Amino acid sequence: MREITREMENMEPDGAMFDLLTGIDLDSLCTDQLVTLAILARKMKSACEWAELAVLKRVDDTTELAMAQYR
């Protein structure tokens, strides 16, 4: 696993960042690393929210989307 460093705060959200977030052992991190991890999580969350909104703008019939969210 990669070491979490402050330089990572400048990364763009991508699959590698997702893998890092989901595979991390929180108990092994110092406070600085936890702060960086929180920043990375916020970036990933924002990217996912942007993608969701972009899709919602392009779908005329939102009924199917609404039903899919509750499956």
C-alpha cells in the first residue's frame, strides 16, 4: 500500500484514489495522514456527486433512475 502524504492532496480523483480509500487501515495512520485521507475522501465524493448530477441533467424520464436508486 502507498504511504499517504500531503502531496496526495493535489491528486485528481481517479481509480487509484478510490482503491487507496477503500483499502486503507485507519488504525495505522497518524493525524496528518488522517487529515489527508479526509481531503481525498471529500474529493472523491465531490467527483461522484458531479457525475450523478451530470447524468440527471441528461435523462428525460427520471422514473427509471428513481427506481434504480432503491434497488
